[in-house]
Amino acid sequence: MRIYLDHNAGAPLRPEVRAAIARFTEADEATNPAAVHRSGQRARRALEQARSQVARLIGASAREIVFTSGGTESNNLAIRGAAGAQSARRRIVSSAIEHSSILAPLEYLAGGGFEIIRIAPDRNGRIAPAAVAAALDADTAVVTMGLANGEVGTIQDVAAMAEPIARAGALFHIDAAQAAGRIPMRVGDLHCDLLTISGHKLGAPAGIGALYVRAGVALAPAMLGGPQEAGMRAGTPNLLGAIAFGAATESAQAHRAEESARVAALADRLFERLRASIPELRLNGSTSDKIPNTLNLTFPGVLGESMLIALDLECVEVSMGSACAAGAVEPSHVLLAMGLSRDEARSSLRLSLGWSTTADEIDRAAEIIARVWRRVREAEPLSRVASARTTAVAETLR
């Protein structure tokens, strides 16, 4: 039986979500929520109920929720939409440790003449609010910042960033894909204009997400062709996805406190057992201000990809960082920005727990991971791999 420790990439479907999907499919009432007939009206009510459920998770109004295909689209709509709506302003402020769905739109806008300011983190992955304030000017269109980093789990003090951003007249976008449902959060307390949520991080199917757009904020639309989603995203909505998303947010909100405490205890238990078995094992990121489910660990003397493959063969599923960077041979840009060397970053793995993780799984994972580390270190020590890589490069350059 597999031990799934990659919840930051995507959580298994929650029971409440499976039940909501079953009710929808058994009723056989799938139709277009824009249709004016009775079936269309029922579909519209189901869509709006889901919108209200998602809104309650973050303390927003239902009319401020725009359904999207997921976190990536939400981030693109927020960043490119804000830049398009504030075209006279040409500066965007972010950090060096954001998800690729923020980094890529920033690169795109840079090609169009926008000035992109990327603030470096400290060793624990924290972005200083003072550094954000110092980067602002009258030309700043938007500040985009992740609330909780998906690779190391560090939580940013985004509320402290909000006042100077508002004073500068810029829009404030928060990527809360990894934080929503795991820590308490309300948009009123965060003082943001835009906020991203992703369904599959919460236990809904992939392919559904949302962008909170504060009332009165104007964005350039992502797609044209219809009035759906307040004119910001044309096209027939993913009704089944929205219903499942609503069920996931309702479940996550109802169980958040107990789930968070249980997962935090399991993560601590896993780390302590691994630290007792693996000398010089290191935890990356903050030890206090972090989402409770995430462990980013540097395993001494081995390559992370070798560990990942060996663990997968033992039915323990982990990752080397963001799922969107899976297959990349380059070390994590997040860990490099935090000051780790390339070898340290390549020796690191992310273990992320979630609602489905059990104590028995954690005990078995601790034993398997320690055993696999010893085997990989003996069979393929990092020093030997690094030496071979250096020799290969030298031969290429001759």
C-alpha cells in the first residue's frame, strides 16, 4: 500500500467531495448554468451555492469569487489582469521564491517592458515586509506574494505588507493555494485585493480553482466571449468541479482546527524519528511560522532524485519541490534563493502530509525513509556523483 506524502502537489479526494460528485452524477442534471430553462436554473443555483461555500472559507462575499481552472490560471488572471488594468504603471514587486505560475507571468510582462522587482528571502524563506515597502513607488501596479511557500512551508507576514502597498496605490495579490484550509485566514485580515485558491490542494479534483477579487477592483479579463464570472472569464463554467470545490472547502473549514493539530503532530513525529536515524539531517525553512504539514529536508550525502526514485519503489511518494517543476534537473530555485548550495538543494526532498495521512503511515514511512537513505548513500554517495559530473563537464569542454 502506498504512503502518500505529497499533499502540497495535490490532496486525495475528500469523502465529502466524492459524495458531492456522486449526487451530481446520479441526478443527471448537468446543464449550462446560463440556460434560462428549469434545468439551467437548477444548475445556476448549484454553481452559486458552491461559490458561497468557497467564499466562506476566506471570509469573502460570494460575488467576489471568480471560478477558474486552478491556481495557475488564478495567478495569471490576477497578475496579468492587474497589469492590464493599470497599464500606466510599469513596476511589479514579488519575491524570488514564488511558484512558477507567478514567475512565468512576471517573465512574460518583463518582456513587455514591465520592471520586475524580486525580493530575496532570508535563510528561513521569509520575505521582510520592510523590503517590500522599500521596493514600492508611484509606478507600482501590483505586488504578488505567496502566503505559504509550497516547498518549505514558510508563512509570510503579508498583513504587514498591505498598508504600504495600499498607500502606493498598487493592487495586492496573495497566492494562498498552499495556505487555504490549512491555516485560519480571512481576506479582511489580510487586506488584499486579490487572492488565489486551488481546489486540488484541498481535496477537490484538479481543474478547478478560484480568484478572490475584492469588490471594486478592475482586472483585464483572461478570456473573452461571454459574461460569465463577472466578465473576467468567459466560457461555460466547470459546474461539477465547482460543486466538488465547494464541498472540499466546506469540509476543510469544518475540520481545519483538529486536522491542523493532528497533521502538525504527525509531521513533528516523522521529523524526530528521521532525525534520530539520519545524522546531520536538516530541516529547511522556518521552524515556527510555517504551514504544519510541510517538511523540506536535506538528506546528507545523497542525491534527492535517487532518494525519490528509491522511495517510490518502496511505495513512499514524496517530491523534490513544486509539482509544476517535476522532472526538472535543476535544483529548487526556492532553496537556492534561501542560501543553500546546489548540492544541498539537490539533496533535499519535500514531505507534505494532509487530511488522509495516518499515524501508522508515518511510523512506516520513518522506517522506510531511513533505510532507503542508508542504502542510497552506500550505493551512490553524493561526493562520487558530484565528482563524476565534474569530470564529465571537463571532458565536454576539452
